[in-house]
Amino acid sequence: MSTVILTEAAALHIKDMMKHNEEEGAFLRVSVKGGGCSGLSYGMGFEHEVNANDEQLEQHGIKILVDKESAPILNGTKIDFKQSMMGGGFTIENPNAIASCGCGSSFRTATAAGTPEEC
């Protein structure tokens, strides 16, 4: 199983964002950091440098970086993009999350509690 699974819908939206922000050729970094009301939160952004501790993936033409500290927490995580009448956004389904907050952007796992903050 891949550390991060990017759906085709998410990849298409990321490619559009790369083009709009003149980031074609960049990597998509997916990470986990401490914070949020449940202790951990997700991060996604564009990057041009690969670090020594990065795992590299490629899905649907998107080059993805995940640092080795985030990799076990993200293992099997599916990133999708969903559109509705109220707008659209990325959804993240992490099979390792045992608790998450109401906003869906903060979580914790059985082995990583992070540093919870006030919502």
C-alpha cells in the first residue's frame, strides 16, 4: 500500500493549482505536524527541493514528497477532491486516525497524539 493515495480528481485539481500558481514541475509535499484540537494536522504545499529524509511517490502525473517522520502516520491515507453545490475542497481519509475534530483537519492516531490546541 502506498503511503499516500491521490485520486484522479485530486490530481486534476492539484495540476490546475500548479498551473495557476506557476508551480508546474513542483513536488506536492504532504505532511503531518503538531497542532489542531485533536493534536495533529495535515499539511500540503508545493516544493522544489527533495530532502534526504523524503519518500518520493508519483501518482496521476503528480510527484509527491512525504518525510519519513510523517510516512507511518499517513500510511494508506487517501486524498480526494470533492465538489458540491456549496463549493469544493480536498478530503483526507486516514485509516490510522482514531479521533478527529469536527472540522476534519485535526486528528490523532494510536501511536501519535501530537500537541492539541484550542479550536
